[in-house]
Amino acid sequence: MTRVVRRSKAMAPVLALLACIWPALAQTPEADAWEPTTPRLEGAQLALLDAALERLPPQRPGVTDLYVLGVAGDADEDVFRNEVAYLRQLSAQRWDAQGRMVALVNQPDALPGEPAAPLATYESIGYALDVLGQTLDPREDVLFLYLSSHGLDDNSVYLHTGPDEEDYLAPEDLAQLLDEAKIGNAVIVISACYSGGFVPVLKAPDRMVITAARRDRPSFGCGNTDSATWFGRAFLVEALNATSDFAAAFGMARDTVRRREQEEGELPSQPQFFAGRAIAPVLARWRTGLPERAPVPYPFVHVPQPAPHASAGAPPGPEP
């Protein structure tokens, strides 16, 4: 499947990120010199993604089906992969979406029981959205898109598949991909620093847009210091185990994140929320068909790694 050429991308220099342990490669490129270095969607990667998409069950006429796309954008951080793996369990057990999720994951360490996941690249995200747009009924069904990664101060999201392999997904990029795929009803969650910039670009009557931070604020917990980001834990693990109302879950998560930031003395991230006038009745109809289900335990626990011993006479290595 051939995608249209992306818009040119002019970026300002990245501000220092105080919230995350930031990979050295995640620096804002110059517009004229920069080209994506992530792998092309072909060969084994294309076959893997096609197999995942072919397993999706068809939509059921007269039923509001929820389809889920989870994107874990950075190869170096466990937290993003953990949240997407948990989303598969949560959506299957609480949202009647068993088999209706596709995961794109750049963390190379596979989790026990998790199927092999295709890489999360600009091309694979667009390809998956195209097939999802052909699978669901855009008037009747809902896409739940959860994207968890690092974010840059120009509001784009970092896609890092391995050493020297990186790309960026800007709000305008995602809006274009959704429009091309003819995705109708959608709940779009961006868990990343500076992700509030997605809200004005993605606004539409049939969309709900939730972000972990304001457009000019970092979010927290996106380094290898926890098993989930602060927003991911508050929204996915806590709020969505208490309610399947995404708007109510956002309010609960926003309050939880605010309290934690106050306790730890961090600049408030100010998560953002938008709901178009047409999405609320569709989600209400979806919720009426959900069975009562118990909360789904979060299976991941952060285990701090001991610092390596420095060789005699050598200074300790730099902090990541």
C-alpha cells in the first residue's frame, strides 16, 4: 500500500526534557537535511503486520464494536511497551474487544504471552489505520488509538525503532493518516510530553482527543524508573478499571496526576481533553452493551537495576 508523501517538517530546537530520561538521538532535525531512518514496511515486517490485521474479526452490523490500535513508540523504554501490552488485556476483558486490537511496538524485548508485534513507524501506523478503516463501520463502530512515547516541544511524537533508526509523528501527520483511512468515530489518546498540540489539529465532531500534557508542558514517568508513565497508570490502570466512560476516566486521571505532581514538586503537566458533539452518543451506546467485568490487574513491576561497578581508576559512566 503506497502512502502519499509527507508534508515537510520544520522543527525548532528541542528544549531540555526534565521529565524523561531522553535518548541521545531524540533531537529535533533540521527540515532540509533530515530524512526518516526507520525501516521500510516490507518483507517480514509487512507480513507480520498483515497477519495481525487479517486476524481482526469483522464488525457486527447493529453492534457498536470497539477496535484498538496501540502504539509504543520508543525502543529503549519498557513503560511504553508495558502500557500497550496491558491495553490488550484491558480491552479484551473489560471492553468486549477480544481479538480487535493491533499493537505496534518498538521495544525489542518480547513479553511472555504477547504475540510478536510489528514495529511502530509512520508507515506501519498509516497502513494499520487504512486496514482498520476498511474493517470497521465508520458510522457505527469506534477506533480507540493509544499512542505512548516520548514527545518533542514542537508537539510531535518520537518513533524510535533501534540505534540510528528514528522518525517523528506530528499532529498534522496523524490527522492526515486518520482522514486518508476514513476513520469515523475515534477516541485518540496521546501519552507523551507536549502532546496537547494534537488537540486543536485532531478536533472533529466524531472524535475524542485525550493528551497527557498541555502543548507546552512535559509529562512524567517516561524513563526506565517505573513500570508505567504517570498518566498511563492514572488513566489506563486506575481510571479505566473503575469506569468505561472515557470522559469520566480522563477526569479521574487528571486529578490523580495533579496530586502526584504536587507531592513530587513537578511542574503541572495539565492533561488535555476534547470531545466532539457526535462522539458522546456513540460511546454511550457502546457502553450499554458492555458486561460487568472485574478490574484487570497491572502485571508489570519496576525492578531497579543495580548500578554497574566502575573499573578501577575509571570515572563512572554518564547518566542516561
